[in-house]
Amino acid sequence: MADVADVADGQSQRAAASAFSRLKPEIYKTNAGKIIVEDEILNFLVVKMKTLSHDKIVLLVTNCFTSERIEAAKKALFEVCPNTSQRCITYKGQQKDSNNVKLCMRVLNECGEDVPRFVSHFLDDLPPVSFNHIDVSTLLGRMEQLNNEICCMKRTLEIQSNVCESLREVTAAIDGRLTAVEQPLSPATEPVAAERISDATVQSETVTTALTPTVQRETTALTPTVAARSSGQTQSPAWTTVVKKAGRVKPAPGNPAVQHRLHRGKSPARSERKKTGIIGTGTASNIKTITTKMVSVFASKFDPNLDSDTLSIYLKDKLRRKVICRKIETSWK
């Protein structure tokens, strides 16, 4: 239906263009040497080639202008653009108008900016451009991209608002705690403090009363010393004087508990002493001594041919320290 409407509009515009008196473009040359071409078709091609597809342009031009106008515009374009590599071909058949428009667009693309100035005197002859001639898919793509960007901005703003709200709550909580810490003691809490202080005073008085006899006794004992020091005397303190000597307790012959209590501080008997190894180096009576230390090491029966280095490595791994072993050879006669 859209194609039928375009054809009907093209026929009506063709009928209006047939009444137009000028059938070929007009070319002007200024004093500065610039060329100005007055033609509606060429002006439309130059302007719309940057915004519309070539197929849409061909459809609009062929529906709005007659074959004679299109042919005259083609000849005028080749006249003002002699340096083009395209040839001016005369097309025939039903597709000659479309081919002529495509040839004009190829020439304009090849020349680029090195083309004359194309103007239009009768603006009513220019074909209208509606939504039927616009690439809707491009517009939809841009609208979709814009929608996605707006959604991303909304999500970002929501996240920022949530974070700001959380920060406000945390700030309010911190301010409340700081206020509670920094504020002075209020009158409501003073009676409690007074009660606590009075309780502590009563407890201290009780403790003082309980300790009074002991303190008085110690004060009485210390009085001579203090008086002596204040008077400059050098006599010995009173508490170092032996007041009473107790006799030595002789244990009963048959009470082992008393004997054990009395002999508790004495050194053990020679037979009960723990035997230790030889510690130290030196010579005594022409007998060489060796530095040794008694350690507990689990080992099986040694081989008579065991090397001292092998035993040192084994003990070093077990004890985690440096160990030196020497093999002592003895001989029996």
C-alpha cells in the first residue's frame, strides 16, 4: 500500500512538473571563477546523499521528476564536471531513469568536494522526505541504545541512593555514641554515684576497724625503732632481739616420721646420690678425661664395627643439636 501511495504521489508531481517552463538546468559563473548550477534534481542529490540510502533517493527522484528533467540534469552534471572518469551513457528502456540517477550519484561521489555549487530556485519541486523514506531500523537501534543508557543511569542512581542512606544511618549512630561519651555527668546519675561512694566508704571503714588491732600491734613494735632513728641512736632494732630460745628437739629412737622430718633438709646419703657422667676436660694422674653428658637415647645393640660419624649423625637427628662421638678403643691383656 505504501508503494501504491508513492506511485500516486509521483504521478501527481509529474503532472505538476510538466507545467514547469524550465526543462534544463541553468549554469552561472561568478567573477571569482566559481560555477553555480541551478537545478532541483542535482541539489536534492547532493543534500540527501549524506542522509538517505541510494535506493530511497532513486525512488524519490524517479517518482517526482520526469525523464526529460533527469536526462537534462545528467548532461549538465557532465558539463560542469569534465574531469570525471565516468562516461555519459544514454540509457534506454524502463530503467533508464533509475540508471541516470545512479550515474549522477557515482559522478558526485567520485568528485567529492570538487563540484560546483548546486542551488534550487523552486523549493516546491523538491520531493518531500517522510518516515516512509527513512531507515527506521537505525532509529530503533538508537532509541534502544538510549533506553539502555537511561536504565543504567537509573540503576546507578539507586545504588548511590542506597549507599548514601546507609552512610546516613551509620553517621547518626556514631554521632549518638560520641554524644553519649562526651556529655558531662547528668544530675540524674549523681545520687547513684553518691550511694556507691558511701558504700565504698562504709566498706573501707569496716576493713580499717578489722585491721586496727594488728596495725596497733605493729605500730607498738615499730615505735622504739622510729624513736631511735629520730634521736640519732645506733642501737639494733627491737624485732631483731632474740626473745626466747627453744631447745633442740631430739627425735625418739623409734619414730621414723620425726626422723624423716628432721633429715628432710640434709643432703642425701652417698649411696642414694644420682650418678652423673664425667663433666669437664683436663688431666688427673695422667688419665685423660673426655667432655661428656648423660642423655637418654634409644638405641639397639651397637655393632663393634660402628663408625663414630654414623652414630653422630643419628644422635644429631634425634637430639636436634650438634653431637660429636668418639670411639674409645680398649684392649685386654
